[in-house]
Amino acid sequence: MTGKGSPKVPLTHAEVREICAEFVEREGLAGKRVLAIIPDQTRSGPIDIMFRILYELLLPRAEKLDFLIALGTHPPMTEEAIDIRLGLAQGERAAKFSGTRIFNHHWNDPSRLAEIGTISEEKVEEISHGLMREPVRVTINRLVFDYDVLLIIGPTFPHEVVGFSGGNKYLFPGISGPEIIDMFHWLGALITNPVIIGRKYTPVRVVVDTAAAMLPVRRLCMSLVVHGPGLAGLFCGTPEEAWSSAADLSDAVHIVYKDRPYASVLSCAPAMYDELWVGGKATYKLEPVVADGGELIIYAPHIKEISVTHGKLIERVGYHVRDYFLRQMDRFAEVPRGVLAHSTHVKGIGTYDKGQERPRINVILATGIPEETCRRINLGYRDPARIDEEKWKARETEGILHVPKAGEILYRLRDDPFGHPPATTRKHPHA
């Protein structure tokens, strides 16, 4: 593996380029058809810098270099949004970078997907430690078969479904079909966010890597550890080894430990989260430090809708704790489990017994979503115009926490009450 990183000293541009050049040379990418898999605008990181460096290094030598945006179930990016993501001025792509094509992934178009195998129900039961028993069909964007090498380029952060993002997760769910997306998001929901987030080897990671191993196309990865505007680390190799090093550094860079829980948390979602579907990360990363019975306010006046893709379904289902769904699965049989997983992750953990739902915390939206809608979907409401961030900043000693850019940094208690995923998954089966 090629790469380096430190929680204290950011990489320089020269170091990033040197790592990339060494990696390209070592992996023998000259003459190869390379498809780079990159994140959309909801993941931070210097993708613009990586784009320019790789274009410069690869295009004169590789037979082909194209880019596929790992959208998962997010809406397709417009041409303008793609240019912004890649740091390009209007018209610059056509003028200077015409040698490469950029594609959106389309997760719900069967004609653009290809089946590569099935994870058996016995294997699913083994991986999930009995939480699930069902076969899962594995599909992926059929574009991958037009290339010799898949090159994953993206950041690694603590993640609510898989433990740490990055690596093969850019393939599943990044460029995959709905079956495996729904299956492993629901598995993550069954384990619950506070238990799985920020844990390295989890059952969901095993699902992702098991699916990736079915691909007959060579897989490589450049795993970024983002710190502020720059990089704390860059690791290049197979997706498994690059991700492993990045997750170790992310653990040191992206987790903040607190000594006590907070009665009230103002979690400010940045502009890159343009709907609640992704803005929910402002809950996921803070839920572990909210006191029992406390409130978590997602403050994001710019968020005006729940989800472009899934909004109607979410409005029908609402936001509920996991056990609300588990006790009534027949009632929600027609709802994709990825939607149910999103619902329970945003609502947080809690109980449901004898028709009574008791969430552990109270999640409140201070967004552009109307109060009537918030009440209908079973979330609290606060008028964002009445929130003064300045008054929140100095009140941590009063049991109040203000987080100015929520969604990527995980907050966890030093005395963590939420435990770990099943112990047998702490060591990866392919390690």
C-alpha cells in the first residue's frame, strides 16, 4: 500500500501528488481503461484536487479515464453541480478536460444495472448473527464492465450504517442496485446507530466487502482522511487495505469525546446537506452525547424538503424508533427498508410497547420544513428564525452543546454506554 497520514500534520499538495504518482506507477495503470468512482456533493473533501492530479497523471498513459458519481439513492447531479464538485469554471471541462467523461449513477433503472451474484440466506444469517435470514441479490452499475480497473476515490468518516465510510462502500451502495442498499441499511438499523457508528469492523462492512468480492473487475482505492480544508491522510491500495488505514486515522481525527451527556444540542447542518435525507447526519453524529430525555435540534434553515427521491414515502411512514417498525413489519411490508432505516436513524433509539412509542431523545427540526409537516412526520419543530447561535456558543457548561458544522465529526461519551457490534466481527474475515 502507498500513503501516509497524521492526525496533527496535514499533507501538502506536493505530498498528495507524490503519493498519487507513486501509486499510479506501482499499479501499472498505463494502457488501462480506468473508471474512477467519486462521491457527490454531500461528502466533503478535495475531490477537485484529486480530479486534476489524476487527469494529469493518468490520461496521457491510460487508454481511458472516466468518472462515475457514487450517488447511492441520491438525486443525479446537474452539469453545473458536477463542475462545482470538481472545482471547474463554466466551460472549463469542455476546454481543458474533454478527454474524460463523467456519469451519474442511476440506482433505480434496471437497464443500467447488472447482476453479479447473490449472498445466500445462510451467509446473511451468519454475517448478521441471526438478525436477518434472507438471500440478497447483488447488482451494480453495468458501466463497470467497460473498464479494466475501478478506482475508488473518496473520504472515510465515522458512519451510522457501516461503522466507517469509504472503501468498498463507494461500490455498495454507491453504484449498486436497490436490493443490497435496502438490505444492509436495514441491518445497520437493527444494530442501531449508537452501537455501530465509529466501529471499524461491523456486520454491514462484511456485507459490503462480500458483495465487492463478487466483482470480476480489478478494484483499487484512494482513501482520503479529510481534516478541515485539507487532508490528514491519503492511503492507496486495494479497497480493503486503503480503507483500513484510513479508518484507523479517521478514528483519531473524526471522533470527539465528551465527559458527560447534554440536555440540549444544537446540531448545525452545513449547506452541503440540502435535504433531510442527508441532513439526518446531524442527528447520527450527535445522538450518543444527548442525555436521556434530552433534545437534539437540527438547525438548517436552508433545508426545505425531506427528500427529493423518497419524500412521499417518508411523509407516509413518518419518523419512528426501530421497535415501532419491528413490531409492525407486516404493516410496512411495501416500504423499502432503506427508507425505514433512514426513519429510525433520524428518530434515534427508543422503545415501542403496547402501542406506546418512547424515543430516548427528542429530535427537533429548525429548518425550512413547515411546522405542520414536522408534526405529521413525528418530529419536533422550532422556528429557525428564533435561534440565535451566538447565545448557544457559550453555554456548554449549562448542559448545552453547540456544533457549528455537524454531520461528519462523531461525538461520543468517554464512558460509552452503547456497547459494540457483535464481537466476532471486530476482526475482518478477509484481514
